[in-house]
Amino acid sequence: MSSGNTGVVLVHGAWADGSSWSKVIERLNARGVAAVAAPLPLTSLQDDVAALERAIERVGGPVVLVGHAYAGAVIGAARADRVAALVYVAALAPDEGETVADVFHRGDAHPQAPRLAPDPHGWIWLPREAFANAFAQHATPNEAPVLAAIQRPIAAACIGEAVGRPRWKDAPAWFLVAGQDRMIDPATQRFMARRMNAQIVESDADHTPGVTAPDLVTEVISQALASVSAQ
């Protein structure tokens, strides 16, 4: 399929960078879809939204925003007029007045979820063993150490900022619920997806489907693209 002039901007969450979307980018390119990964500084929610807006400027025409985990809050705060649809991949979608922490802690923590706390500089790092145990337990033995090595820490400030009116109230949304997510409670994902009236796709994916289930992620993005093209 071809997306016409609709582009895709992929937005990574905490403890990742743009390379986490590599497999999805390859698959989108094979379908004739132009995709870029927005590099987030993970210094504050406002900084991250500004970085996303700059990435959107690089893509001509309408865009579909795809956010993983924390980045769900970031794509929900984007205000660019050319945003045509939103895709949430095991993501957090706070409502107006809520913080990322509010929705992240809404459900029960998985027994293998890591304990998270900021370091003396205010950065939150994910323990190395958590990548194979909770962040991407379906990753290959070679992939998990790489994910740990390239992780980007998130500033504690990012998760404590209340959001404004989320974009999903005004734009169509899709939500890939990761049923074996050990970082964000799948029940919380379902709650958020229903609240935003998203098109829901359920799977048995782990927390990082862009790495461990890229075909599925690409298919959900393609559904959003097809809907935008049909308008």
C-alpha cells in the first residue's frame, strides 16, 4: 500500500531512542510510507513536545503520530494542525489535568516490574536486568542487552507535569494494547483506550512491540493511514 502524502512520525518513550523503531521504519518504507523517528530529550514534557513539533515540521502533508509508552502523553500534547491521527503503542494517555505518573500508577505493578527512583541528578534509569525481565521480555538474547546499552534516562519532571486538553479528544486514535506488558498494566491500557474511544487492537505483546512485534505495530499504523487516506 502507499500512504499518498501522509507521513508517519514515530515517538520513543523512556529508556529508548529512535532506533527502537528501526524494524517498524523498515516495514513502513517497504509499503511506501515515509517515516521519521522524533528524538526526544526526555528532559521535560514541554521539551519533548517541542522536539516532536520540530520533527513534524520535517514531514510534508498530514501526519500520523505514533507514541510508545511515555510518548503517548507527548503525542497527545502535539498541536500541529497537520496531525491527522494518533496511534498509541502500549502507551500512556493522561487526560486533561492528569500526569503521566497518575496513569502509570493507576493499575497494579507486575511482580517483575522494576522499582523506579531518580538518581541524585533527577534522572530515572531502568536497571539493566529489567530490559530482559519487563521492558522487552520477548526480545532475543541479543536484542535485550542492546536495548539496555542504548537506553535514554527520563527526567523525573516529565512524569509529574499535568497535561492540557489531549489531542485524542479531537483526532481519531488507535491503541495497541499489549496483553503481556510488565511495565504498564494492560488493564490500565484498556481503560485509557476505551476512554479515548480508540480503535483497539489487542495482542499478547510485551511492553515494546516495536522491537518484538514490528509486523503488528506496522499493521496498526497502516490501519490509521488507510483511515486518513479515506477521508
